[in-house]
Amino acid sequence: MIALPGSDTKVHVDTGLELRRPHEISTGKRRRLLLGGLIFFILIIPFTAAFDEPGLQMDEGSVLVYAELINHGELPYRDFETFYGPANIYVLAATYSAFGTNVTVERCVGFLYRVLILALVFASISRWNVGVAGCCTLLAASLLLMTKIIAFAWFGAVACLLAGIWLMAGARSTEHYFVAGLIIAGALLYRVDLGPAALISTLPFLWRTPARHQFSFIIGTASGLFPLALLMCFVGLRALLDNLFLYPVVYTSPARHIPMFVVEPYLRTLFFIHLFAAALNIMAGTIFVRSNAGDPRGRLLLSLALLGAALTTQAAQRLDLFHLISVAFLTIGTLPLSLLVLATRSREWRPRLAYVTVATIVIFAVLQIVLPPLMPFMADHYLAVFGGNGDDGNLAQHEGRYFPCSSKGEATRIARMLNWLEKQSVPGEHLFVGPADLRRSSWCDTFIYHLMPKLQAGTYFLEMNPLSANRLNSRLAADVGSSDWLLLDRAIDSCREQNRSLEFQSDTPNQVVRENFRLVKQFGPYLIFHRKI
């Protein structure tokens, strides 16, 4: 209240700086933290049900096998092929050393990645309002839930990018920018191909920032990439470039691409919703920055918007539900805040929770129309958590190791097959796992290597990538020929995607099988061959 000169009249002037007692400020912070913690806990509950879901034979098998090989002294790119950065498998290797090598430990890491992602989304948007952050994180979590909790490198990379952006939004010193650079470099160690996304998303903070801050960020990023340079010294530049650029980008990419015209209509619709949300987010971030130049929240919103847009290449390259959701959760999750900013368009911006709640409900309703399984999927996971419907009968178990399968029959068949192979083989012999027709290399049951630690993996291609493993003059035929046992899956031969993975390459590996091996046992689609004496 301010008294006007020459008058007893007092006028209330809202300066936005009204004094409050310290205990009132502390109480307000505690309430916001409590509310935020409660909201966040409710949102991550259904993710725990994913521990019981069936695994992915090649993709989840690779994160189990590769990290274990690291612990045995082998190196990525030199001793086995992988198209991803080294960070994920080294994080998993360290985790396995501490807690054991199994699916549960691996999925704990994947669960942690997703918890970090959602926590960073919540923390970033709570700079506006906790209620707004809760609404945005609800949308992000509902979509992210459909990615399961496998410890893929993608989610570790996205978590690092979000952490770097969050830190830069509050950076006040060169030390802050240096640490942010280290974290952004961590994202590149997970996924080198996210370099453009890292650059684009950090521009709002680096543009017109003092040169000393820019330099500190660059030094931090360069320092964070030192482990990759050190690894290159051991594996060689050629192996590094082949695995991280040449084969994934130039050769294999056309054989993994899923064109838009062949996918289900709902995927195309969801993809365009993602693009629309990305455009609105960028527009909102730009407007906020121009209207509130001194408010760091504007640059934070613009950075999140640019990151979501830059990640679109992941979905455009392979337009299936998993890859699309892995990107769209961020753009759609940020949308309620962007709509609120666009609705106000005022320097005196204030969070209106009612507007955000309505926007969230509308967006969720649209998602339910486009993606009908969304609500039942969430409901099933909440019920699974409290109902405890985990089924150990779906676990393929062998020698203390296990892998979740899609059915009890499949789990039983795999367990019987591995028990038989255990009795027939000698420790240290080499096992090759692949498709029955080695002219195509679209897929592989990599998890078998995890379940059979008694035998050594007999190939560089522990996962099969089309136009890489079966490329002309690759070492595939030699790897087959030097193995003692072959476990080939006929079911893989029926995989059909409308891309270059359908092409037949060299028949030499099949000739090696016919000339040097004999079929000794069959378990469903699995054929077991043993070297001829």
C-alpha cells in the first residue's frame, strides 16, 4: 500500500516483489515439492509393470550380451558390431558388475532412464507452475509408457540432452556452462547421431551469450567426448567410422527405413500431430522470448521445442509406433504449456491452470481417438502394478538365466532347446545364432547368447543388420564356417518390410552351412546344426 501525496488515500501497487516471511516462503516451497513429488510418483507407477513384459529378441538381447562382453575384456566396434555410441553398454557393464547380469537389472537401468526423462520434463516446466508441469508430464508419461523400459541408448541420450538444457536454463557462471557441455557430450556418447539435435537445442542459450560462456560450453563438450577418442585409439578409426557412420547411415539405413505410405493410417496421423505440436511449440517459444527477453523460461521453452523438432528424424527414418512415440512424447508433452503461452501472448504472463487442464484433456482425447489402445494400455499397467499379474511361466530359463517370452509355450520350447544343447556341447565351443536363410540378415535371436554363457559367440554380427552382416565380402561366411554349433531361426525368414531388407545378398554363408554342417535337432522354428566330423 502506498499513500498518495497530500491525501490519506492508499493505493495497492502490485510490484511482484511483496515481502513474505521466510517461514512462509519455506512452507510454499515445501508444499510445491510435496505436490510435485506426489504427481510424479503417480505418473511413474505404471512403468514398474513393464518389468514383466516380453522382451525383444535382438534389441534387448544385444544390451544384455554386449555389456557382458565388455566385462570380459572385449571392445565394441573391434570385437562386435554395434551402431550406437559406447556409453549405454559401458553403463550397463558397470551395473552388471555390481548387481549381476540379468534382464531385471537391465530393465532397472531402462526404468531409471525414463524416470530421469520425466523428472527433467517436470522440473523444466515447473519453472512456470507445478500444476502446468503435472499436466505436461502426464501427457509425456502416457506416451512414453508405450516404449516399455528396455535400456535402449536412445533414452539415455534424451535424458542427457534434457539435463543439459535444464542446467543451461539456470546457468549463471562459466562452470555451469562447462558442466552442461559435459552432459551434452554424454548424450553424444549414447547416440552420436544426435549431434545435430544437441546443437540446435542449445542454440537459444548460446546465441548472444558472453563469449566466455560459449567457450566454456565448447570445452566441456570436447572434454566429455574424450572417452570416444580414447576408445578410437584401441579399436581404430576405420572400425569406429564403419560402425557409427558408414554402415548405419549409408548402407543399412535404406534397409531399415519404413516408408510413410506403407504404415497404418493412425501412425501417419500421429506423425502429423507430432509435427503440428512441434511447430506450435517453436512458435510459442519464439513469442515468449520476444515478449519477455529477460526471462530465461522463454529460452528454455524454445530449446525444448527445437529439441522435439530435431528428434523427428528418428521417427521419419523408421515410422513404427515405438520410434514415433520415442519422439512425440516430448513435443506433445510440451504442447499444453505452448498453448497457454500462445493464448496469453502478453508480457504479464500468468499460469492459468484451468486453461492448461482443459487443453490437456482435449489433447488426451485426441490421442485416444488417434491411438485407441492408449487408455486401455495405461489402465492395464496400473492394474498390473496393484494386481501383481506377473507370470514366471513366460520366462525362458536356463542355467540361472532367464528371458521373458511372449507365451508360455515359446518359453518352454526355448528352455528345452537350450537344455538339449547344454548336454551336447562342450564349454568354450563357438555358437552362431542367425536366420535360417543367411542371404538376408534382418533380425537375430541375440538373447540366445545371453542364455548360453557356456558357449562363445561365434560371430562379429551378434545382431543382424541388413546390408551390413550380409553385405558382399563381409566376414559372415567365415564366422559361420569357424563355429561349432549353428542355431538358425526359420521364423525370421518370414519377416517382410517394404524396404531393401527384402533383397537377397550373397549365398556363400548358406553354402558353408550345407557343406560343413549337418542338421541334428529341430525345436519348432529353430534348427540346430553341428559341424561335420
